[in-house]
Amino acid sequence: MVTTRRSSLEIMADMLRAGGTKTAMMYGGNLSYSQTVKYLKHLVSSGLLEAEATARGRNLFHLTPKGQKFLEIVEAVEEMTADAA
């Protein structure tokens, strides 16, 4: 079995699928804390995620309509290329 590195698009899609807290996205994306912070900044600044502060001072991350569209496109591409693998 040949393993390959995931692309940034695959990592971002995994994080968007996990959603919720920073920890959930870290585990969902199988990333270190510093990688998670880097990708979260990119996802929020790109308008794919928005942060909501909770009463406990934590952030919950929600998929934006743009993020939903991005995820749908990535999943469609993954589905099309799965047959080729």
C-alpha cells in the first residue's frame, strides 16, 4: 500500500467536516496544535469558517455558506477521483 501526503485542500476539508471546537478540528484533521492554528487562521480569513465566542471564553467554529460550497466541491472531486485510484 502506497501512502501519500495529504494536500492542504484535503486537510482543510477534514477540519471543516469536524467543525466545532479547535480541539475537534485538530483531531479531525489529524494535526498538531501549531498546524491547527495555522489552518484555522487561513480558514477564518478566507471566509470558510466563522468563530463564535462562547460564555466560557472559548471559540466555536461554524461553517459559512462559502465553506459549505468549498466542502461540497472538494467532496465531489474526491468522489470523481476515487474511481481512478
